[in-house]
Amino acid sequence: MRRHDHGSSASPASEAKTGNAARVDAETDGSERAGAETGGRGEREETAVRLRGVGKSYGKGHTAVEALRGVDLTIGTGELVVLLGPSGSGKTTLLNLIGGIEPASAGTVEVAGRSLAGLDEDARTAYRRDAVGFVFQFFNLVPTLTAMENVRLVAELVDGERGGRRAGRGRRRERAREALESVGLAGRADHFPAQLSGGEQQRVAIARAIAKDPELLLCDEPTGALDLETGLGVLRVLQDLNRRGRTVLVVTHNAAIAAIAHRVVRMRSGEVVDVATRAVPADAGEVAW
Ligand SMILES: Nc1ncnc2c1ncn2[C@@H]1O[C@H](COP(=O)(O)OP(=O)(O)O)[C@@H](O)[C@H]1O
Ligand SMILES: [Mg+2]
């Protein structure tokens, strides 16, 4: 059903040995989602993200910090993966490497089959801008722009830079409206951030991230600043986007969030210490913490 690895020398056995038997997991529980979305083989890469032997250190000499060590991780297209670990375990660093915000110090980071190390500065900028949607703990909305304007701002920036694929103004507005609709906020389009609850602001931030139709949605502690009820609303939106085919990586220190994942990756001190698969992820509506 699904295509196999692209130029990888890793056999299933060596995959399993790394402790990240993600390839196997993706084959068993990922096929239905990806298949349904692509309508068959070959329309998009089956592996969204592949990290091999990834290290990241900051500083030099005896003050050097090894934020990541020997990380192997594979995320299948269409998966919802939760990366769980205590503060300081390297979660944000890992997200930043996948998002092309920082380069790895060692190993390889591939997204949809392309190596990020192989990109020059312009290509890396284009990758960050076009291929990845970021959602952060603090929503970072522009306070003087409405929800709709916040979403359109990014859509316009991306479009302006994409050149040949530039959409008309009407189409951009439509796309922004669709994005707000998909997070349940069509009715709040003309509200300013200060007129929205924290959960609503985060949903606007998610709409902003998806308005450019990224391959990957990277979320760093997306519920970290929210209370239970609004946090659950945000998880529901992320799960819904995933069920409609988007690959989502959620970084959190909150173990309760792991319930909604297809796979849970646990980190400690810069290393992946466990990868677990859930045959049937819980509905975000059922999560409690
Ligand atoms: N820019 C940086 N310079 C130096 N050390 C850093 C930098 N970013 C992160 N670190 C260190 O790397 C480790 C992992 O950090 P981080 O990825 O932010 O962890 P987490 O997101 O899991 O809390 C921590 O020890 C942190 O202090
Ligand atoms: Mg962090």
C-alpha cells in the first residue's frame, strides 16, 4: 500500500534495534490514515520526518551543553506524535532542528525525504516559511491586528515569497477564513487578541500556522499557558487537523496529552528513551489532567 524508504540503508531489524521501531509502527497503524488522505500510493512521502544519530551541542569546552545525543526518530506522514519529557530534556531543541530554525551538530534531519543540512540559506528560509507551521506556548499574535488579519498576514507573506504560486487577494482571504473556520473561530474573525480567551488566541495561532498549508505542524507546549478546559479545546483542534491528514508533532511535559497520540516519544537528558504506539488514540474530548 505504502511506498518504502527512500534511499535508507536501515533495515527493519536495525530500526527496531534503535528503540524507535517507528517504521514498523507506521506500517501497521499509519497506513489507513495516509492511504485515505492520498488516495493511493506515491502521491506524497510516507515518511514525514527522519532523524538519525542527531546531536546538538551549545557552546564549547567545559561549558558546552549537549542538548541532544544520538536521537533516532521517524514520524510517518499523517501521524500525530507526542514528544514527552521533563523541562530541559531537549524537546524544544529537537523541534527547532526539525523546523529548520537551527542546524544539527551531528547526524541527519530529513523532512519529506529532503535533508535539511543540504539546504542553503535561501532554501532553508523557504522551508521554514512554506513547509512548516509553528505553534508556540505563548500565542504571539499581533495585538493590533484582528484574528483574521493575524492569519492573513502570514498567508500574504508566504504567498508574496512563493512567486509563481501567488494567489489572488480574494483567494488569500478565503484561505484565511477557511483556516479560522477549521479551528472553530469563523465567528471571531474581527476580534482583536485582547478580546479573545487564551484558548481562542491559541486557536487563531493554529489557524495562522495552517493557512499556508504546511506539510508539518510543530507545536511547542501548545497548552502550556492554558487551563484544562481551554487546553482541551486546543488539543481537539490539533487532533481534528490530524484526522484530516496533517502530520502533527506536539511537544509537552504534560503526560496526559500522550493519550491522543498515535505514538509517544519520551525524552530524558537529550535522549529518546522510549517510543510507544497507541493502536487507538483517545479522543481529545476524553483527556483529563
Ligand atoms: N541556545 C541555547 N544555548 C545554550 N543552551 C541551550 C540553548 N537552548 C537550549 N539549551 C540547553 O539545552 C537543554 C535542552 O533545552 P530545551 O530543548 O529547551 O529543553 P526542553 O524544551 O525539553 O525544556 C537545556 O539544558 C538547555 O539549557
Ligand atoms: Mg521547551
